[in-house]
Amino acid sequence: RGKHVRDIYFVGGTPDDIVDKIWSVITVGNQWSRVTKTILDNLCIEGDGIREENSDQNVLDLAELHPYVAADIPLPHAKTGYVYLLVSTVDLDRCYVGTTRELAKRLNRHNSGYGAEETAPIQYRPWFVACYLTNMAHLDASSRMSLERSWQNYNRMESQQGRTGIDVWINNGKAVMREHNNRANEEDHIRMIISVRRRPTNTNHS
């Protein structure tokens, strides 16, 4: 196989046809194309100005875009600060919102029973990270805790209205993110990464 363009020969067609063929080959997408485009369009200050329909600004929905299963989505190890949503793998109607500097390490503590009183009972472990707010290097612990309390309050109010579940809790986190970003400079916007969603159960049987 040729390794250099100079070793490739085209038979037939006009020069424009050849250019079109080359372009169609080098622009073929793969399983990472949508993830990469969403990062560039929604997470960067300078994007191409074109957003996919129904996409949320400052939100990267890996549960929808990631080509592999949720268990293969890595958690960040950077010590930049996060506000996160945990959901019990045993009881999907049970959640926990917390804040930490190191997300991956904190999840391990929760699943070892040492993260928080609410997540310690063994009957609800292990927990998984459904989503988290990030890009918080400019925020101190007090500011992160303020976001945590706001998210918890939203979840509490929704629960009192009979609305609960992963999608409700994620939307509450988005509301907290938007409130913060509306008051902040663009370079200080926080982002949301969604790693798990609850899929509707297919009740049709043939």
C-alpha cells in the first residue's frame, strides 16, 4: 500500500472530480466525529458558529454522543473542582449532589462508604456519576458549595411537586449552570458533562 500521496495514481475523471473524491474520503466521519464537533461547538469560546439542532450550550452529553457504553466513559482526575450528581445503581430514584476537587477519587470514597452519610448505606451502593459541573478552577470551595446547595434545593422543590428521576435532576443542574453563567464572563462559564441517562423501557413485546 502506498504511504505517500505521490504514490497514488488516479485513472479517468477531471481534476475537479479527483479533488472531490479526495475530499469525500478525508472528511468521512467516524464514531468520534459527533463528540469532537460538540466539544468544539458548545464548549469552546470560539467555535464554527454552527450548532446542532436542540443542542445545549456549555453541555456535553456523553450519554448520547459517546460511542461506547457508559462504563467506558472516564471521569476526570484533574483537581479543578466539580459539583456532581450521583445516582444509586440499586435504586435509580435515589440521588446525591456533592462537591469535590477530585471527582474520580471522590466517587471511590462514596462507593467505599466514606464519602457522605447519605451514600454510606451498603444497600444503595455502588453509586455512579450521572453528570457533573466542571470548568471551576476559578471558583473557591465556598462558591462550589453555593452551586451544590442551589442544585439540592432545586431537586428538593421538584420532589415536593412529585417530579423526580435522573432527567429531572440533570435539568436542575443545567438550571444552576445557566444561573451562574448569566452572571459570569464567558471565559468563566462552567460546563456540564452528562455521562448517564435513564433510557425509556421498551414495553412492546412481539
